[in-house]
Amino acid sequence: MTKVKICGMQTLEDAQYAVDAGADFIGFVFAPSKRQVTIDEAGRILDGLDKKGVKTVGVFVNPSMEEARRALEKGLDYIQFHGDETPGFVENFKGQAIKAFPSNSEFTNKEKFDYPAEYILVDSPRKEYYGGSGSSFDWEAFDQEGLDRARFALAGGLKPENIGEAISVFEPALVDVSSGVESDGMKDPEKVSRFIKNVKEVS
């Protein structure tokens, strides 16, 4: 069964709705982004959230050790590393790490999966920010050789309309969406529900 991460949480209402709709993970973006929040803001959301077993993720780009550890102390379950972090740095968060790479990364799939992270996420190529651009990459052209599907996470341009195809192409362990479940830059409850429902139906 493919798991779902709804990322870019900015309010308690959005976070609780994603949890109630059946998300497996929710994410908070601490790196420069239209959806950036502070660690303290995320902490306040977590304080009011009925998690129901859902895992929480903090997204960073090249954080310091102190920043990443402080996020975990605020109650987050995972750190998602979206920068140029080394395997040695990620090792410090083994068991609580997701490591992201753009689809056009020069790393081979084997090199990506050598990182000591619970999930290895492939996202669309970087544009304005280090994180994904919100548009999908060429799935058919992507070399899947060496993918460890038990740890493989997919992001980049995912939305309710194409998530079924994405899962059939990649069979990922986790799918990660943010802008694809938004309307006018805000989380859209109907799109969140439909995305999660479509994942569960095909995986």
C-alpha cells in the first residue's frame, strides 16, 4: 500500500483535515518557500493536532545540526533533507530521515539509496527554490534501474488526476504532494480527500 504525505501545512485546520482524510504523513516546510513556516509555528500546530498516529515531517535545505534537532524536539517525527546534505550528516538522523533529490540529479539511484534514510524521495528539478517546482518530470524517461521500491518516495506535479498513473509507473512506497492539492495557493479539502482516496484505490 502506497503511503501519502500531504506537505506544506500552514494552519491547524489544514493539518487536521489531512490527518482526518487519511494521510500517513503531513509536512511543514522550513526552507524558503511560499509555504514556509517557522519551527515555533509548526510546534503550535502540533500542540493542537490530534495526530491519530500520522507521522509529521519537517522539510529543510542544508540545515544545521541544531536546527534539525530542534525540530525533532518540537515533536516532529522525521526530517526531510532537500539540500546538499552528505550521507554522514543524514546518518545523525537515521530512522528519522527522508532524503530528497531532484529527478535530474547526477547521483545514480544506487548512490541515492546508499543514503541512510528511511525514504529516498525523487522530486521535479529545482527552479526558484531547492524543493520541487510543483510540475512533474518525464516519468517515462526516468531511469528506474536500482530503485529500492520499499524506500522510494515520489513527488513533483502529483495531483488527484494523475496519481493513479504515477503509482502504476513507479510503484512507490510513498507519494508526496503539496501544490497539487491546493486552490489559489491554499489547501483544498476536496482535492486532499480525492488525492488520498485515489492513492488508496490503486495501491
